[in-house]
Amino acid sequence: MNRDKLLAPAQMKHASEPLVSGQSATSGVRFADYDSVLTLLSRRLHLLERVDDFVCIDLHAGQVVCDCNEVFHHVYFPLTARLAYECILDDGRSIELVTIGRNGFAGWPVVTRTGSMPFRTIVTASGTAFRCSEASLLACLKEEPWVEARMLQYVELMFAEMSQMASCARLHSIEQQVACRLLTLADNCRAARIETSAVSLSRALGVTARSVRSALHVLGVAGVVTHDRHGVMIEQRAALEQRSCECYRVLKALYRSSDDSPLHSEPGSAC
């Protein structure tokens, strides 16, 4: 099977449809483009040979991958898509707990063997992802315990990020929270333009869309960002960092320390 074709994102109608041999691809995105757990798994565990259990899928914004208290049967490694864990209240209100981009994975209950969690896993930005079955992933981790340690380290980082963002929501202004969120999203997608809207940001922060629009307006008047209905462009990153709270610096340092950890490298590789 052509490895490059299998690795490239595919145009697909439903998340349940796998990428099959001969299907057209949109671009030459490869594992080497992503510094992630997915890269480590693919190099060492030959996941691409397990075509039935490891497939490229297309995800759509608003799609629920796994609902509250449902059992995870797959783990998702975002390529161009973005996912998030959401806390849903009885009255329908929600807040985004953590964003999952191409440097992570969705479905930590599979790795921790807890099966489910009281949060919803939802797609917040359309794109592609690789989906691995629970059975296949657990078999892989049994072969390579160090990869499991790396994935558990990422889970710890997610909990640390959740704690920091909970403090941010309680103690910092809406403008600071918006600035922090935009910076983390920009880091996640490695681009100055972020595909998001005031409504999406408000859902993520658990505040009103009106307050987010007001914050974006202030940032826009200052020339820090420009925005429209579909996205936000960071024009002056240094200025945006100054308007953010310390939470962004804390999170950036947290993930940098993770990158410097010995677990980030494969056994026998240079640190």
C-alpha cells in the first residue's frame, strides 16, 4: 500500500468512513510534519500495517466524537482538525475544558483504562484526524510501555491546563481570557490566522458572545488583531501577549518543559 497516500488527509463524508486505497487526497500532509504522540506511535509500532484499526477520517465542526459518560472505543489523533473536552451543565450551558490539537490526542480514558468520562468530546474545527481502535492501541502500548508513559504525560498536561484555565476564568478579565485563548490556539495550529468565531470563543470560555465581540473590538481598534465571521488574524503577537494574563506564559512554559522531558524522545535517540 502507498504509505504517502494513506498518510494524506482525505475528503470524506462521515467520520466513520475510512480512507481506502485509491481514494484522492487533498494535500501531502505526513507524520513527519507533526511533533506528536502519533509520530512516536507510527515510527515504532507499525500502525499503518493495521489498516482496519487505524484510519484517516474527516471530522466536522460541531460533531460529537464521544458524549458525556459514553465509553471510548477509539482514540483520535488530530492532523488538521481540532477537538475539545466540554463540560455540559443540566441547563444546557457548557464550557470548554481543554483544546486538543495535532500535538495531542482525544480519548484519554482508553489509555487510563477508565472507559469513560463526564465530559463531551466535540470537534471545534473541521479537518482530518487519524482514528485508532481501543484494542489496537492497547496492544501497541503493551509492546512499547515508554509510549504509554508519553501518552500519560500528555494526560497530566491536560489536567494541569484545565486547572490553569479554571483559575483564569475566575480571576481574569474577558479581554485577557480572549487574548490567552487566541495565543494558545495560534500555537496549536502554528499559524497567525485562527479559524474561530466570537460564538466559538464564547462557548470555549463560558461567557457571552457579546462580551467576546467587545473584547475583539478593543483588540481590533488597537491594531492587535483583525477578525471577521470566520476567523481571527493576529497582527501584533507581542502586543497580544502583553494584553494576555500570565496564564498563557504558564501554559507555554508547561508544554515547553514537557518537550524537554526525556519522555519526548524515543529510547536511544538524542535528547
